Amino acid sequence: MSKTILVVDDSATMVMSLKASLEMAGFKVETANDGVQAVGKLKSGVKPDLIITDINMPNMGGIDFIRAARGLPGLRFTPILALTTESQQAKRDEAKKLGATGWLVKPVGGADLLKVIKQVLPGA
Amino acid sequence: MPPLDVEQPLPLKALLIQGQALRRTMASLTLTAVLILSALVYLSHDWVLEQGAGLGLTPAAAVALQVGLLLLVTNFLAGLFFFQLHFRSAGTQHQVLSEVHEVAVTAEARALAAVYSLQETVEMDRSFQEQLNLTVRESELTAQDIITRVSSLKQTATELLSYLNSSGHDAGDMETEIRQGVEFISSIGHFVEELPNKIRQEMSVIRDAIEGIRQIEGLAVSIKDVSKQTNLLALNAAIEAARAGEAGRGFAVVADEVRALAARAATAADTIEGGLTHTLEAVDRSLSVELLSDSARQLEEAATVVSAINRLSESYDAIREFYTTMFTVITRHNTELAEQIGEVLGRLQYQDVASQRIGRILNAVDARTTCIQSALEEGAAAGKRTQDLQGELHALAKSYLEEESRHLGAALTESVAEEEGPRIELF
């Protein structure tokens, strides 16, 4: 059974690009345009095996979303990757402290992304 | 940019220096005149009293006359001197003020030009903002269109691969069926191949049989001869029986019967001979050498069908190999295509990076526009506002650069990324 990945980004281009790449690699993809929508999906029963989130988003940014997601039942150990244009060390440290699994600076090529996914999602 | 240092125009500065010098000159001259006047009054006091007594004046009147005359002379001289001084000074002032006026007019024109330029800048900023927003939107739509097309390309490649895969399987199935057919046809072919020899063998047997029949035909002739001889013999016997008279009556009957038998035997031999001749003619026609050779050629030609079918089977082997090779090659290319498409999709993320970068520029331009507009509206208190505007714009530029530096890693150039730490970091 294919693994499910939740992609959270306010850019429609990013969402489409990641969805196409990941579906091509055999993953099932769920999408959300900001942290609020993503939390709504998680609460409505979507159980992703991996979450890829942007950091700078309207309504609820990536940092707050990571905090909220880690507080939800069943998501304590789900890998969360931040995929962002942010390169500031302070933000990286904050995300790490809140339980993020990794930090990727946009843009990330298809091969690199799949390599990282295989590292954080054994058996993918 | 350093803070703006407002300098006074050069002629005005010269005028101010001249004014200060004039004040100092007037003060020192006044002091000097008072000292000279006091000294003259003191030194000429006794001489004035003597001269006054000679003219019959009282000492008080003489002193009053002396002081009055001295003051009159001094005032005249001082007035003359100050008049000349003021006259020159007023000329200079006029010249300086004219220059200052020109400078002020030029400065005002420049200030107005600057204000209009700032207003134009605000308008241009708005146009830039609209165009940049439009560009971002269009690039977003283009990127999304590329993603759709590239995904469709991958879908087509996958379908092609699937088609080739099933074609390969179909070719395999077809090959099995053909191989079975070929085996069946081959056995028929082998049979057909062997058929001329078998027919020749059969013909040999038939020829032997014909030879046997021909011998039987000779037998029929012998029977006919025997029948003739028997008939003659029976005829002689009948003659002899007639000579014998009554005693040979029974023998004559036997002789007649023998003659009848001989006649029947001759008829039967004729019938056999006619039937055998007819049969032999028919068999000869059927087994004529020419006909046999034609049949043999046709049979040999039929036998070549086998080799043709075998070649067809080999062709199917080649087709299957072709499909297998094509499938392998296209599978490899499809994998490479998928990798390349993955990279293209990754590169399209740069649209988001560029979009965010333009967004930050737009925010900075918007803040600058607001700042300039506010300064223009407050207008008149220009001196202070200019300083404020410069400070505010400087702060905006600093804030923009700081914000931008937080996103330096999000670029396609690896050199920038190295300075900002790893692009991919797992905690």
C-alpha cells in the first residue's frame, strides 16, 4: 500500500510541483494551503506517513503548524520536513526544537527530495 | 548614505562675514572717536579758556563752545565716514542679495523638480507594483501549465511502456501459437516431402501388379488357344463318333458338350482379355511418367512450404527480440525521463522562490511609496521632513536587506547556499 504524504504550502505552484513529483514516485498526496487547513485535515482523519510544510504562510505559518501537529494524537513521531526559502539558523533551531525532522531550502530537485524521503520514511 | 548637510549659499556667507566685520569696525571706530574727542577736550581745555578770556567769554561758555565745535566736527567726520562705509556695504549687500535671490530661485526650482520627481516616482512605483504582481501571476500560471504538461508527458511515456510491455507479451503468446502451428505444418510438410518417394514405391508395386496382369492377359490367349484346340478336338471326336454309328452316339454328345465348353472358354478368355486390356490402358494413363513427374514437382514445391514456415518462426523470434530490446531501451529511457521530469518539477519551485523575492521587493516599494507620499503631503516643513524622509528611507532599505538576507539560501546558485549552510539538513 502506498504511503501518504501531506504537502502544506500557500503557493499553488509548489503544491502542484510536489504533488506531481511525489505521485510519480508512487506516493498518495494530500494538500493544504496553510497551517489552519492542514490541522483541519489532520483532525478530520487524514493520517499521513510524512508531512512536508512551508514556513512562511498566511493564517498559520509552518513553525506554529509543527507545534500544533506535534500536539495532535498519533502524530508525535510522524516525520515533518520544512521546505522553505528561509535559511535563518534561528528558525531552523526553533523548528528543530519543536520536533521537525529536517530543513530543506527551496528549490529541491526531485532526486534529492526522494533521497531525503527514503531516509526519513523507511520502506518508502 | 550620510545625513544631509544643508550648506548656506556662498554669497550669503560672504554677506554675513561682511556684516560681522562692519559691526566690529563701527564699534572700534566709535570707541576710537570717543577717546580722541576726550583727549582733544582735555588737552585743549586751557588753550580754549585763554582764547575765550581774550574774546571776553566766560569759561563755561568757552568750554561749551569747544565741546560743541568738537562734537560738530566729529559728527561730521563720523557721518561722512559711516556714509561712505554704508554706501559701499549697501552696494555689496545688494549684489549679494541678488545672488542669494538667484540661488534661492534655483533652489526652489530644484526643490519643486525633486517634489515632482518624487510624485512621479510614487506613480511609477505603483505601475511597477502592478506589473510585478502581473508578472508573478503569469509566471505562476506558466509554471503550473508546465507542471501539467510535464506530468502528462510522463503519463504518456508510462502508457507507451505499458503498451510495449503488453505488445511484448502478445508477441510471446503469438509466438507460442505460431510455434505450435509450425510444428503441425512441419509434420505435414515432412509427410508431403516423403509423399513422392512413397508414391514411387506404390507405383513400383502397381507396375509389378500390372506385369502380373499382363501375364494373366497371356494366360487368356493361352486359354483361347486351348479352347480352339479343344474345339477342333471335339469336332474330330464328333466325326469319329458319327463313323462309329450307334456305338458312338454317347461319345458324340460328349463331344458336343466339349465343343460348347471350348466356345464358352474362348468367350470368357475374350472377355478377360478385353477387361485386362481396358484396365491396363487406364492404369497406364494414370501412371504416365509425365503426370508422375508433375505431381512430384508439385509435391516438392509443397515441401518448401516447411522451410518458409520455419523462416516465419525465426522472424517471430526476431520480432520478439525486437520488442524485448525496445522494451528494455524504452524502460531505461523512461526511468531517465522520470528523473529528468522530477528535476524539472524541482526547478519549477524556483517560481515560488522568485515570487517570494518579488513579494519582498513589492513590500519594500509599497513602504517607500507610503513614506514618500506622507512626506509630500506634509510638504511645507520641508527642511525637517527631508531629514526625516532620508532617515525613514534608510531604515526601510536596511530592513529590506535584513529580510532578504534571511532568504539568501533560497537561490539556484550553489555558492550562495554554501555561505548560508546546508540546503538539506536532517536533524
